[in-house]
Amino acid sequence: MKYDHWVKVNELRPPLGANKFSATAEIHEIGKGKVEHNLGEVWGKTREEVTDNMKEKIKQWVQVNEK
């Protein structure tokens, strides 16, 4: 495994319509440090929704970049 990652979830205050949470990703190349990934931010109604959506974006990014 070349990368390690974290999903950071924040509560939106005030909420943006129905969206109450946002999530961002932090990706590190093991042994080298933080990686600029340009995955942006995802918004959603629940903590679980934004976490799952960001994990999917990370999974796709890692598949492309671990080659």
C-alpha cells in the first residue's frame, strides 16, 4: 500500500439547504508526506453520507495513482 488516508467531516453552520455536513480528504504517501489530490469537498445530509461519498472518491483516486 502506497497511500494512507483520512476523511475529515465537519458540520455545516448554518446548513446549506438540506446539507448539514461536509467532508474532505487527507492523503499521505507513506514515507513521503501529504499529497495534493484535488478531490475537493462533498456535502450531504448525514455524517455517514459524506463519509461514504468521500471514501469512494479516495478509492478511485488511489486506484489510478497506485499504478
